[in-house]
Amino acid sequence: MFPLALYAVSAGVGGYFIWHAVNGERGMKTRVVNKAKIQALGAELGELRLERASLERRVGMLQTASVDRDLLDEEARLSLGRLHKNELVVLLPAPGGN
């Protein structure tokens, strides 16, 4: 009877560790999920870096000693919402949908 109980306990302990090795917090299934999250966040990071570079370029044009007049005019029209009565202005959305 004792050998049978010993086998049952050791099988239970082995099963416990195997289950946690596959399904646990640091198991094999979690590794796959985390790799997918890392790839998605890496793609988002690339998009955000491009957006930041674009914004830094636009801010750089406003901060130099000679301000880009077209950019200044566009920003003024957007923030004030004013036009001359004889003007026709077409404002396109910023790249990236913002």
C-alpha cells in the first residue's frame, strides 16, 4: 500500500509542476502571449517615433529665427478659425489621421 501512495503523491507533485510549467505565470503559454504583446508594442513604438519626428520638425520650423510663414499662417487659421471673405482655404488633415 505504501508504494502505491508514494507513486500517487509523486505523480501529483509532478503533475502540479508540469501544469505550472505550461500554464503558470511564467509558463510556455504566457511566453507566446508576451511575445505577441512585445511585437504589437514595437509596431506602436515605431509609429509614435515617426509622429514625434514629424511634430519635432514642425516645432523646429516655428522656433527658428526665421519662421516659416506658410506654417505660421496655417497654425493661425486653425487656432483662430478666421478667413478673409475672398479667400478659399482647403485644410487637409495631418498625416496619421490627427
